[in-house]
Amino acid sequence: MNFELELSKGEFSIPECTICKKIVWPPVEFCNYCFGSVSLKKGNFEGKIIEFSRHDEDYFCIVEFENTIKIMAKILKIPEKGQKVKISKCGISNGNYYFYVN
């Protein structure tokens, strides 16, 4: 399991325990619940905006995936709380994760 390698390729994956199926966040090699190994679940995941903010002309939001994972993402249109979104772009720049949703 290498979450950062996949993210650097522009792929968002959800780390999941192979034994208890618990979502493991932040991503690590072993489950913090049962110590099972973690694999990456790939897909086009839908999340929900739970908060958002505006800075100048840019909007940023906190998006929750799988009722567990929360990430900060940039959105190009005016967001609404509860709005369903998907990751449109992601990666690593200067050692920092970035996410865009639409």
C-alpha cells in the first residue's frame, strides 16, 4: 500500500484494512484497530461538503468521504453545505497534498 505514490500519479484511493474492512485515515501500512494490513480501494468516490470558506475569488471546502475521511479541497464554483462532489484533480506539490473537487 502506498497512498502517496498513487496520489502523486493523480489517483485518490481510500486505505482500507484487509481484515476488518475499517477505513484507515490518515493512511498507514497497518490498521490502527486490528493491526491488519491495509490496501488501497480505488474508485471515483463521492463526498459531501461539510464546511467551506472563501479567500479572495477562491473557494475552499472540507469534504467528507465514506463518513470518515475529511480533506480540504479547492472548488471552482460557489459551494453549498451538503453538496455532493467528486475529486477532479489531486496530487502532491512541494511535499503537500492538494485536492480539487467539482
